[in-house]
Amino acid sequence: MSDLFPDGEDVRRAVKWISDNLQDHNDKPVNRLVQDAIFRFNLSPRDADFLIGFFRERQEHTEPKI
């Protein structure tokens, strides 16, 4: 189970930062915010992959079905 959730505080802060930005500025693309967070929080490649996957899955579950 530890592989599913990275232990790093930086990843948690990145998720919070992206979520806060999405609430405040919902017109910003999620992919751009994720890329900004990867650099802002200096995430490792493994943490960056987790962050990308986390928000990709979240976006797939929140998009309206047509």
C-alpha cells in the first residue's frame, strides 16, 4: 500500500496547492497546474508520476458523461 501514496510532504503540499488553485481559479487547466507544482515543489520523477496520475484519475471521475 505504501507504493500507492508517496510519503513525501512535498507531494501532499503539491496536491493541496493544486486543489486550492482549482477552487480559486477553475479556468486554469489542471495539466498546467500539475506541471507548475512539479517544479514549484521540486518533486522527484516518482512523485511527479504520482501527481500526474492522481489528477488524471480525479479529472476522469469528475468530467460529465455524455
